[in-house]
Amino acid sequence: MGGNHAATGAAAWIAVTASTPIAFGWYPVSDASVFTGALVCAGAALLPDADHHSGTIANSLRPVSNVVVKGIEAVSGGHRKGTHSILGIAVFTAIAWALSLLSIDTGDALFGAILIGPGIMCVLLVAFALKALKITRDTKLLPWTMSVTLAVLIAIFAPEEWYWMPFSVALGCTVHIVGDLITTNGVPLLWPLKFRSPYWMRNKRGLELDWMWRAGGNLSLPILGDAGSVREWIFLIPVSLYAVTGIVWALLDQMGYDTMAIWYQIVAALPF
């Protein structure tokens, strides 16, 4: 489900980029980038669903998003086709990288070069996240206002923060596809190549592997069952708590609080 994809995208960003005891810190970024990137990666984790004309993305920045989604849906072959593959991840990442090169040199000592491309990506991805997390719901003006404001502030006052944009898109798309992989319908990882499961494998008793290798060629490890299942929502609770904790931690660090000292006090107070 859209909100769950957004939450896992934010959690993945925290786990990979934050330099705290609760994260891996494999791709360290500044505290400002931890919490802004979490929102951007939450939006990037919805990108593979840009192939669905009635999905979250299609209704996030109307009327622009509707037109874009219809085009992507046509090119990718429909829902859970091209955008839900390794090729889809590569294409979205390449687009983000290309946009990261788009900038305008203002010649001003204060503003310097304004990175327009990442700003555009930020507007889109933040709008996706806000819509999926039901922060903007069905309003038309609020998604544009919030997304554009955040993108402009970062593009003007902290353009150096944008170097992580392609990685954020790659991570978000990967998390989305992994999420769909562990649901019943699975994903076509090797699209446009299509490997249908053998007929005998689908019908022979004692060797029914259709739950893992779908008849249409999708691969699946349905740990969470159907999309929107109780298991998926139970999984979402700790993931969301982790994402919120990481974002709050980064905000407190940015505000000058000694978060490590607070962490050690909490650990010391634990009964085990």
C-alpha cells in the first residue's frame, strides 16, 4: 500500500544514512539531509507505482501528475510491469542523476549555483510522500505549496545537500520493489524479459511453486501475503516508529542537543 511504501522508504533512508547507534551509516549525510532525505526517499519509494493511473502518485500533484502517470503507464506496459523491475530502478536513477546536473549560476556570492533539477525532483517526491502519508489528503493547493516551499528553501540555501538525490531515488525504488516482492503477486524483476513458470511445475501435486514463481513470470516471496493484509500493517508499526525516531534524532542534532548523551541515559535506564 502507498503509505506503507512511503514509511519503508523513510526508514531505509534513516538506516543507511544516519550516523547514530540505531543506524548503519553506510552512506553518511548531514543531519539536515537525514530528515529532508527521509521525506524525499519516502516519495521515491512510491515511484514504481507511477505506472498506475489511479494510484497515489497520479493524484498527488494534479493535473500534472495525471498526465505524467498516463505516459509512464503506457511506456512501462501497465501496473507492476516495467517500473517494478531492475531496469525500472536503473531508469529512475538515471533520470535523477541527469536532473542533478541541471543548475543555474546566479553569479551571486550568497546564492551561487541553484540546482534546479534536484529542486524539481524534490517537489515531485515530497508531494508523493505527503499524499501517501495522508498529510495533504485530497486538497489541491497544499501539496504544491508544501513541496515547492521545501524544494526552494533547500535549493537556495543548502544546494550542497542535493548530491544524494540519485542515491535516494535508487534506494526508494529498491525498497518499493522488495516490498512488492514479499507480497502475493510479486514483481517482474527481469522485465522486459518474461520467464513463465513451467506448466508442470504449476500443476504437479507435491511440487506446486506458483506461490513463488507466478504463472505470468513474476517472482514472489509472499511473507506479508496480499497487499494491505494484516501482516503488512503489523510490519508497518515498527518500521514507522523507527523512521520517526531517526527523523526526530536528526532534528534534535540539528538543533544542538546532545543526542548521544540522551541515548546513553536511556540505555543505562533499561532493565536488561
